[in-house]
Amino acid sequence: MKTLVFLEHHADGLTKPSLAALSKAASLGGEVAGVVAGSGVGELASTAGPFGAGVVFVADDPRLESPLPQPRVDVLAALVRDEGFDTVLFAQSVLAADIAAALAVRLGAGLNWDLADLVESGGELIGKRPALADSVWVDAGWSSTPRIALFRSGAFDPVEVGGSAEVRAVEPSLEAHSLLAELVEPAVVEVSGRSIEDADVVVAGGRGLGAPEGFKAVEELAEALGGAVAATRAVVDAGWYPYAAQVGQTGKTVSPKLYVAVGISGAIQHKVGMQGSGTIVAINKDPNAPIFDFADLGVVGDLNEIVPPLTELVRQHRGG
Ligand SMILES: Cc1cc2nc3c(=O)[nH]c(=O)nc-3n(C[C@H](O)[C@H](O)[C@H](O)COP(=O)(O)OP(=O)(O)OC[C@H]3O[C@@H](n4cnc5c(N)ncnc54)[C@H](O)[C@@H]3O)c2cc1C
């Protein structure tokens, strides 16, 4: 097996989900390489070595500065053809999904998306995809190579295995049509605090908070615990909290060590985004709320009476 992993980067380095995809590739064995495409990205390449990349290809070119898919499709398609990769892995993001889809068309390759795992069985690669509101697992395979896979965000964590990567510069040969699109203006949503994908503790708020102002108590508890704030779709749709914080089927998948659900009923579409958390604590006034069926610890009562004193106790305990 010869695997290429797309290593997406932001201002602060390679993204955690793409390093996690690299770790997954390394765990499956064979030759594993990464590719970084951007402008001024030479330094980033070596940071992938400890996560299992034997080689990291770097396409460093001012024409790759904007996070646009088509020039990156040119870079990856050339690498797959020239280096003979049989598998290309992506971690879910808007950019990665665009590149993966266009690369599949360019190479006439099969793309399996929304995979939560990838395993090797009898010499074949099998993608594991949750289906039917995540109530069953589906095995997804490929009938030819190269195989392209797009992993669900938060499906796994990066694993440092040590080692260093050989960094190889590649000269991107970009098609004229790939340079036609231009980034006019980036629309960046500023989110304060830690990202919910990276945090060890996530405190999530739902409709039970009663109003957008209810999130203040959730933010204070999260701060006391050193965690990040998440939300259900009901409150995101109501405009109480930004979409970046939404956990669930149409939001993010998170797996912190501790997930505190405040005023959340526990609908299946929310559950699928947080059921991999280490310990789930639910605070809900309805003893029959579905969340108590899968919470490790349930507190039945009014969140307005429970959350502020809990925050105070945490602060005292942590000496803050
Ligand atoms: C296709 C599809 C995709 C979806 N994707 C997502 C998704 O990605 N993420 C997601 O979260 N949802 C998603 N949903 C919506 C989902 O079905 C639920 O509607 C949503 O999760 C409910 O949010 P909630 O728990 O905040 O609100 P509710 O279901 O209204 O629950 C509020 C809870 O708060 C409790 N409560 C009320 N007052 C208090 C109080 N004072 N103290 C303590 N508890 C209190 C209530 O007992 C209740 O259990 C999706 C739905 C569909 C159809």
C-alpha cells in the first residue's frame, strides 16, 4: 500500500484532523507520505514526521497562497500519477472535500466520504461509515485504485510515533483553468476560546438554557473547567450560538475526556456527535430525557440552580 495524505494547514500549523488522518495511514502500514501545498509552507512539512510520514512533499508557490481547491488538485493528481500512490486520504474540511471530489473526477477514482474508520481486511481496505442517522455501520470499499477517502471530522486523534520525514520539494505544474478562480475576500467567523475539537473538556448548552443569555453560565463553567463551549443545533438554528460550536450529525464530532450537556435532550442527531466522549455528564430537569440513557452521570434538576454553584465549586477546587 502506498498512501498519500493531504496535510491541510492554517496560520498556526498543520491541522489536527489531517495529522490524525496521517496517524491512521501510518497505523495501516505500507509507505506513507504527506503533501503540504501553500505559500511559505516549507517549515511546516517536517512537523508531520513524528505522526508517521516517511516523506512529505511540499508544493510551495505563491499561486497556492489562497485556500482554493483546483491548484491543489493539480498538485495531488501529479503526485498520484508520478509516484504511484494507490490511496489518498483527506480529513473533512470545506477545502479538503472540494479537493477530494475534484481529484476523484480528475483521476477517475472512487471516493468514499464521511468515513469514521479505515481498516485492512484480507488485503483490502474497508472504509467504515455510519449510516441511517448513525444507527448502523456500513462497509464501503473500492473497486479500483487509486482509492480516495474523506474522514469525518473528529473521527480520530493524531498519534505521535516519533521519527522524522524526508521533505521533498515539488514544482507545481498548474493548469491554466485551475487559476481562473480568485479569492475575493475571506469570510472568517471569529470564535473566541478553545476549539471544541481540541478541548479535553466540552460544556455544551441546549434549548433548556431558555435564551441566548443562558450561555453565560455555560461559558463560565467551561472556563472554570478549562474547556470549550459547544451547542446543539436547536440553539444554533435559533441564533443563540455560532455554528462553529454545533455538535452532531450536521455539526462537529467531538470526543473530549469530559462532556457536560446542559439543558440538552439528547436527540440521536446530537448523540452521534459526542457519544465518543470519555465521560458524559447530563444536567436536565426531565428525568425521562433521552440523554440520561447514555450519560455516565445524570443530574436531574433545574440548570439555573445547578450550574452556578457547580462552577463555584470547580473554581474553589482548582484554587481560582
Ligand atoms: C437532519 C437533522 C440533522 C440534525 N443535526 C443536528 C446536529 O448536528 N446537532 C444537534 O444538536 N441536533 C441536530 N438536529 C436536531 C435534533 O433532532 C434536536 O432537535 C436537537 O438536538 C435538540 O436540541 P436541544 O437538546 O437543545 O433542545 P430540546 O430537544 O428542546 O431539549 C431541551 C432540553 O432542555 C431541558 N430543559 C429545559 N429547561 C431546563 C432547565 N431549566 N434545566 C434543565 N433542563 C432543562 C428539557 O427537559 C429538554 O430535555 C438535527 C435534526 C435533523 C432532522
